[in-house]
Amino acid sequence: MNGTIARVIGDKGFGFVRDTTGVEHFFHKTGFNGHWDDLVYDHDKGVKIPVEFDQEHSSKGPRATNVTRTDHPNEG
């Protein structure tokens, strides 16, 4: 799936991805492919961050895994 980072709570280690239909998916930093600190920094600076991700269903709602930035190469 495709979307953008909607919110990041850096100190808690999670965030939300908004898909192309407007639905928000929870993600944990362990499900993010790349440098967490760079993601938090860019988000806090107001950068629109496009991502690709896999969707899972959980008892708490939609969850994103394998979240990968598409705006530049990612390095783990």
C-alpha cells in the first residue's frame, strides 16, 4: 500500500501512516525500514514523507508493517 506519515511520536517509538483513502494505520518503529531518528527529524520539520507499507489487521484497528520511505533510499 502507499501513503504518507501522518504522525510520529518519536519518544514513544510509534506513529501513524495515512493511506491514499485517508485511513490511518498504527506502526511501531520496529516495523519501520530505515533510520528512526531521521524519520522523526524530518516529520518534526514538516517534511511530507511518502511511504509504502504492508497492512495487517489487529484488534485495535489497521496496522502498518514493513514501512519504507519512498522519497530517498533507505538504510537500516
